[in-house]
Amino acid sequence: MRNPRNDTLGSNKASARPERRPHAVVEGRPAQRSGERLSTSLRTNEGGDGHIPERTCILSRRTVPREELIRLALGPDGNVAPDVRARAPGRGAWIGVSRAELDEANAKGKLKGALQRAFKTNDVQVPADLGEKIAAALRQATLDRLGMEARSGNLINGSDRVETAARQGSVHLLIHAADAGEDGRRKLDQAWRVGRDPEELPNGNGQGLLFPEERTILSMALGRENVVHIALTDRAAAARVLNALSRWRAFIDPDSGLEGGNPASGRGSADEDLTKE
């Protein structure tokens, strides 16, 4: 009598956990420098089929998920402009470096050469202030995203409301204005840790993310008064905001990370940076 095949009895194929893909790079930099501990519970992919489109940075040559890069578009007049929402028609070029690295490559002519190869034409005009334009566009995209989520009812503000929601486990992302008081931040961070499992928190340490702008700018973006603390109460909305904020911060100050440090400390004269196509 033949023995049954081993794989019908002892196989662990069905129970084996699929390999989890790490959140490897943000803006073409090592993950630990711009959000290594982003929660997989907040990450999404287009189409919901598990496929994450990737692109290659023309400067660093790193291949990473498209939503972690910044698209540049070539206009009919040959001028290069940021396309942070990735909606402009025609061929696009992708970058995944910080503003400092981009400005250096632009000053040395390396960026123009890379763009000429990417666009397959020598008729490329790169503005000297491209880094500033990208920073401004990423900043505006983040503020616009917050405004849209506010109008959709996906976020709340106010210390008392945020604390209550955090303790109830209803907060998926916590954000503090750059000028928020340390005591207030600590109080809400603690409430967030009480309400959710540490592995569910986007930065892994239970600290809210510091926004690169002060409360005045947040208030204007949300159309509300005195916005110091923001809580995203919808999981998908939290993922969208986290994506936008991560790209912005990675571009203007990649060393700030997402561990609650003050990214505003690295701001220059322009307030700067993430999105999908």
C-alpha cells in the first residue's frame, strides 16, 4: 500500500504567512530616516489588488513605490515643473531625494542631464528655484489634503475631544502643530498609547507627529479656529494624510523622521514636501 504524499498531511503551505514587504524607502532615502516604523495598518495600494506601482528616481536610481516619489513634468515650452499630484499628461520623471540634494544636483547640472535622458530630449529647461517650487507644492498638497478630510468629517481637533477619542481607540493618526505645548502633546500622546496597540501606531512609539507649521496655518487649512492638535478618526483618511505629510517632511528635512521630533527646526525660507500618481 502506498503511503500518502507528505505534503497532503504535514504541509504548512496554507498556513504560512506571506512575506511582509517592509516600508523600505521614502523619497529615495533609507526608511529609518523618514518613517521606518510606519504602521502597515495604514498603508494602502491602488486598486486593492496588492500591487504597488514602482518608479525609479532619476538621481539616486532607487526603485521604490511610486507614492513615495515626486513626479516632474515637461511642459510644451521645455520647462520642468513639479507635478506632485501626478496628473499632468505626457512623460514624467521621478525624483526621490531631499531638497538639499536636489538643489545641489541642479546647481551642478546633474539634474538637467538626468532629465534630458528621462524625457529623451535636450530641450529641457530646469528653473534654478525648482527645489523651492517642489517644496511649496508639497506643502500645499498636504494642507489641501487636511482641508478635504476636515470637510469630509474624518478628523477632529480640540484637546478634550482628541483625548477622549484617543482613549477610546478611535484615533488612527495624531498630529500636533509645530508650536503645540510640550505638556499638551505629552498628555495626548499618552491617551493615544492607552487607546491603541503600539503596533497599530504609525511611528511605533506612540508619539503624535509634529506638523512643520504652527497653529495659524493649520487653522486656515481646516477653516477652524485655534487648531493645535488634530486626530484622524478614519483609517483611510489617516493613510492619505500620513502619505502627504511623510513626503513633505522627507523632502524638506529627511533627518527629522516621524518619531515626533520637530521637523520645523529644519525649515528654510520656504516651507516644504509625498503622493501617488
